[in-house]
Amino acid sequence: MLMNGRLFSKKSVIPETFIGLCHNDNFMTKINSSTLKNILKTMIDIRTLEEAIAEQYSQQKMRCPTHLSIGQESPPAVLSSLLTKEDQAVSTHRAHAHYIAKGGDIDALIAEIHGKVTGCSSGIGGSMHLIDKAVGFMGSTAIVGGTIPIGVGLALAKQIKKEPGIVVVYLGDAATEEGVFYEAANFAAVKKLPVLFVCENNLYSVYSPLACRQPKTRKIFELAQAIGLNSSQCDGNDIPSAYNELTQAVDNVRAGKGAGFIELSTYRWREHCGPGFDDHLNYRDSEEVAYWKDKDPIKQLTEHLLSEQLISNNELSALKTKSENKVAQAFKKALLAASPQLKNLEHLVYAK
Ligand SMILES: Cc1ncc(C[n+]2csc(CCOP(=O)(O)OP(=O)(O)O)c2C)c(N)n1
Ligand SMILES: [Mg+2]
């Protein structure tokens, strides 16, 4: 089998459901170079800040659980290049990348993970409970599937009030195994709501591979299609394929063609929850991990931009340095900021 120019003859490291999702360089040339650079910048910001979280986590200043998206930065980075401020998004326990890509503030995210008042959720939410209405980021939650009906509700409100924009509901592959997904997806399909479900299929629910949770031949996007959502699937770590498919999916929802669903294959490099690695638990093959690391979306896009002379080495290092400085400043500010006061707890938790 030939995937992304590499030959796998022994055992396939690609699950059946992803076979055929190939790299397509032709699409890359159709994407405007400034869009590609913005996508790269967003991915670098996400990776830089998450690597800094991983590095500093053991200092015990960040006391909430964190789920890192290192390795799966491309779906939100590509999607957000197609969204506007009028569009809204809801997210999952693995929310940092979604928040930053939607225009979220690095200072506010780092402060939130440190439990400080300057955090986007005023320091009482932590990594998994991010909200920032100013950028249309309407919430994330630790309950798998918990924000799916909230996103559908936001889309219903947009439809009733005739407000512009669409709603993006980020979900993991495991969230499609929750009953609430079917209820919400059915309602969105029936009402033709302006909502796009964006499923990041990283093959795992904690340590359980998709293959032991769902029939091997099932494709998640086909299941969504059967519910009545306009569905598609693509290689989420392949920027041109993701850009092409996401453009079509977003355009269809914007055009009022009904609720959509897109499944993007991707992979987390680190442990399910926490700053380290959990591969010693042997729940996934080292060959599989190596395959996905080789499909690093940042590496792929950097190589393309350099080889096409769309970015210089100097520009690239400036981009990285700027991101590192911004993240370092964010940590400094977070450590100096105040903690929330108990008297404000009720005010911060309940909506009026
Ligand atoms: C309703 C519910 N069931 C179980 C859990 C425990 N849990 C936390 S994350 C997770 C895996 C979710 O997998 P997926 O949706 O694919 O997202 P990923 O972690 O792979 O990004 C599980 C089972 C939970 N938080 N909520
Ligand atoms: Mg998963």
C-alpha cells in the first residue's frame, strides 16, 4: 500500500477506515500562500504553548488535568482559516488547539490553566473548561459529548434569530459512541441547522483503539451520513486535503444546505491525559506512532513552503521565536496574576 509516498508492505499501520485517504500535492498549489502561512503560524503557536505546558507541568503550578493536541494541530488550524468572528465553536476535553485556532488569547489560556483570574474562564474552569465569547468560543467540557447539544442549541438560536455565521462542534471519535450525539445530530439534520460537526478521529478513546469499540469496516462519516448529515472524510494531517474538504463542508453549511459532518484522521503523540508519554503501556504499536509522527503536519507544511520558496528560513525562525516569546511571557504573567476569590464563585458559575 502506498501512503504519502511511503510503502508499507509488512503489517498495515493504517486502519481500514483510513485506507484511501491520500496525500494530494495538487491541492496545495490552489491554496493562497498567505493562508498557508497563517495555518503554519497557528500550528506553531499551538505546539509551542503545549510543549511549554508539558515542560513546566511537573512544577505543580498548573493543577488541572491537561489533554494535549501535539500532533493533531492541523484540523483546527486549517478550519479556523475558513471561519470568521461571527462563527462560533464548542469543544471537548482536548480544547487548547480549538481555542487558540478560533482566535483565543495565549495569555488567557495559560492563565486559565494556572487557575488565575486573568484566565479566559476567570480561573475557575481550567484546561477542560474554556470559554471566551469575544472570539466565539462558547465552551468546552470534560464530559465526552457534553458540548454537542450545546453547539446544536447555538445553531438553533442562530437560525431562529436569523443571525449570520455557523457553529462548529468539535468532537473526538469516541463521542460518536455517546447517545447524545445521535439525538443532537438527528435534530440538526431535521432542522437543517447551520452546524458543522468536526470529528477528530485520532483512533483512540484513552487506551481503547477504535477497532475494539466499533466494527472494523464502519466509517464514522458514513454513520453520520445515514443520520442525514452532509458528511465527508479526509486525512486531517494532510493540509491540502483537509483544506479542500473543510472548505466544501463549511461552504455547504453557510449556503444553508443543512448540517454537516466531517471526519478528519489525526493522531495524538503524547499520553491521553497529562504532559508525558504513555507508550510503555503497549496499547499502541511503535510502528503506528512512528508513522503518524512522520506525518507531522507542521513538518509537512514547513517543507512545502520552503521548497516552493514561499517562506524563507529567516521568516520561519522569526515565526518560531515570536511564538516562543509570546508563550514565555504568558507563563510569566500567569504566575504573577491573582487567584479567584471564593466570594465570586457563584457569580462566575451561574448565568443570569
Ligand atoms: C461521558 C463520559 N464518559 C467517559 C469519560 C472518560 N473519558 C474522558 S476522555 C475519554 C476519551 C475520549 O475520546 P475521544 O472522544 O476520541 O477524544 P480524544 O481523547 O481521543 O481526543 C473518555 C472515555 C468522560 N469524560 N465522559
Ligand atoms: Mg479519540
